[in-house]
Amino acid sequence: MKPAQAVIAVIIIIAACIVLPASAAIYYQASTPQIIARGDAFSVSGTGAVNGTVALWVIGRDTFLVRSVAPDRHGNFSFFFKPTETQEFAPGQYAIVLQDPGHSGTMEIEPGRDSSGNLTIMNRGKIIARLGAEEDLKGNVQKETDMLTSAAGLQGVDDAFLVEYFFVEEPAVHFDQLVPASGSRLPDQVSGEGFLFTGTTNMGTENTLQAELRNANTNAPVTAKIIPIIPGSSLNSWRYGIEEPGLEPGNYFLSVGWTKSNTTGTGTAQFTVKKIPGTVPPAPGPTTAAGDIPLPQGLDNLLIIGIIVVFAVVVYTVGKK
């Protein structure tokens, strides 16, 4: 390579480094992987944001939010959504779009609204895409997300976008051992023995669940306790057990639900506790006083006949005299 060509190559590389935005990374902490239960806390964090303030777009069903935050000197940043905020999220697919301003330090792409109040995407104040009314955003936001991120390819725009998808669901509790085709019935248990029931939930591990056991016939409470949510790879789980000697025979309802107020998310199942197999209670017999010895069968009749014979002999003897 000639010296002049080498100098040109170096200049091109330096120019590319100046134009290309610094790469950032985005992470989020949800209730379970890719799922947020409504009413659960939700956080987003990232690294490598060295170009100044970053923006976070949240696009989902009936939801369109844009927030900004200044990273620290190491390029780290975080966003936090309170439970009262996620309670307003409707179930469906959501997109988190992180926007880095690039080396210019200024965001060319911004959210906006037109004269009718509909959502728009703006490039330096000029509308480049129309998203429609916020209440018309559906449960699949792939189209709207693509419209936003494609703006990075416009001339004069050095903003960079990173996208992550997640789902919002109603809080729910499920049982593992339900009897097939039974609806909500758990396997029968044996009186005198301990047992363990397990299940899954889409709620986050920072929460706790309340397990309540009731008599199915009278609805009278039997016992209640708080149980933790155990982290899982796809869904979180829970466990509820009763140690020996277990429960008295009967029918029971087990409900497992969120301890938060004004929220749904309780699972209920029924099970039966039976007596130990093979045990037959003894049949009731005649009662005898302490120290009494029961007479052999038929001896009482012989005793009466003997008394009559003795009486007859006595009468006969007296009569002869």
C-alpha cells in the first residue's frame, strides 16, 4: 500500500469511529424471564452509554412511554417502574427500546403527537411516522417498534437503538399435581402422613404467597402460612407442605395467592384426606362392669332349670311331712 493510500485508510477508520455510536448494552429485571406480572416492580439497566443522556421507549398495548436518564461516568444507567405503574400495563407484548444519542450527544429522533393527538415519531421536529392513537396499540408491537428503529438509518441521524421484548400477564398461580380432566382437584392424601404440593407462578421472587387451608364442607379455616417464591428458569415456583401426622380425614380447599392488596392472582384446588388403607375400626361390643365375668353361652338357662328342680324337691319333701 502506498503512503498516500495508507493515510486515506487511516482517515476513513478515524471518521468511522467518530460517526458510529458507541455500543451500549441493555438488561431488564422482570418477574420471570420475559414476563412481568401486573403490579410487580420492573427495572431496566444498561452499560456502555458514554454519549450522554439515553432514552427508554416502552411500547405495548394501550401504552406508550418515553423516559430519559443521564448515565454515570462509567456509562451505567437504570430505570425503575413501580408496582403502581405496571398495574396500569394491559396484558400483551411490549418492547423496550433503548436510544443512545450517538457521538453527537443529541437525539435526533423523538416522540411527538399530531394535531389530532395521535402518536408520532419525529426527526428534528418533523413527523416521519404515525403510530395512531395510544389506545389503539395492540398486543403485538413489532410493527411500531420497527418504525422507530428504522429511523436510525436516516441521513444525518446517528442515534442507535437496542430492542428487547417482554410480555405483561395477569398475576397467576398454578398447581403442578392436578388430576387430569378433574378441573382443580389434587391427588388424595392419607391421614397420619405428611404431604407436599408444588406449583408455578409468574410473580417475582421479591413477593411472597399466602397459602390458606380450609375445610371444604364448612369453609372453616384450618391453617394459613406465608410461603416464598422460588426463582426458576422459565417460571418461578412455590411449595406448600404439611408434616406428619398430616390432617384428619375429610375434604379440603387449598388456596395460594398474592399477599398484595387490590390484586388478583390466587389459585385454588381441592383434595381429600382418607383414612389409612386396610384399617377397620373394631365393632362395638357389650359393656361389662369391672370384675364381672360373663357366663358361658347357655349356662344361664341351666341355672334357671336347676333352681326350679331344687324348688320342686323342697316342695315335695315338705308335702310328705
